[in-house]
Amino acid sequence: MPESARPRVTGWPIADEGFPALRQGLKRTYKQGRNSMARAQAEPSVENFHEWRKRVKDLWYQMRLLESVWPAMLKSLANELEKLADYLTRL
């Protein structure tokens, strides 16, 4: 983390510790991705596939940040999300 960001981070409110602190955000990101995927399948358009790709990348970035916690599982998931994001770029 850049040193310039450290003072801002200390002021972030974190109500929980451990996985519960992450659960809500991960669920929200995953749900947004599923909704974007359903929209792209129901109404295929450049815009809808672009939105789906952005949501995939959001989850990919989150998995990359968490990889060190459970490398065997999350590294593989992050790699698959990266492949999906790349694939969606080509549509």
C-alpha cells in the first residue's frame, strides 16, 4: 500500500474481524456479477457484456487480494476469473 494511503485507511470503520468483515462485500460483488451475466444473456449487447466483464474483474481483483489466505483455492479462482474477463473482452 502506498504510504500516502495509510492515513486514510486508519480511519475506515471496520465493524467485524476475520471473514465476516469481508463477507458482505464479496456477496455483493458476486451478486452484481450474476445479475450482469443474466442481463447479458437475456439482452446481448456490447454494453451488457461490458458491464458483466467489469463485475468479473471486480471479483477477480478481490480474489487476487485474498490469494495469500487460501492460495490453493483462490489462486485458481482468480486465474479462472481472469480468463473469463479476457474472453468477455473478445465478444
